[in-house]
Amino acid sequence: MKFVVNLYLSPEAAPGPGSGREEFLAVAREAGELIGGHVLADPSVSVVVRARAGAAEVSEGPYLRAAEPLTGQYLLDCPSLDRAVELAALSAAGWPGGVEVWPLMDAGGMEM
């Protein structure tokens, strides 16, 4: 099963030493469960696209309102949700805004 791990953090904060990020990456890589990941640019350079009256309305930053913006994501391929949560928990302390684990679906629906 594939999972996306969303990382939330205020723009002013940064995960520091002891955040668990390195351990998460090492364990997930060694197990062959890390497909990839990325960090998002500062929210001030984001663009929001909404449908309004049948037309696309584009506004430049800031991002959609949230207490802590999405700052990065990892893509995992794990045998179960429990395993994805186990991996995400390794770095949860470094992301005070939270770490969210979502199962991914393909065109056929949930990959179970």
C-alpha cells in the first residue's frame, strides 16, 4: 500500500536536532519503504486556485488558511497503515504542527 506522510510546521519554526527526521529516513530507506519526499517552498510564494462561477480564480499566496501549513511530504510503500504510522511516529516530535498519514488511492479506488 502507498501512503503520503504530510508534515505540518509553522514557517517560523524548523525541525532541529532530535527531530527524528534522520532516523525516519534511515529506517524507511533501509526497509525499502521510502519512495521519495520533498519540502515545500515558503507559503508566501504559493498560488491558490479556486473555481468561481465556472472560471478558475487564481490568487498568489498566502496558502489556504491552516493553523500550521503543510511544509513537506514523504511517499511510502508499506505493507499496512500500522507500519506507515510506525514510521511516521519516528519523526513526529520534530513537527509540532503534526504528522498526518494518508492511504493513497489509484483510479480503481483504495489499494488494499
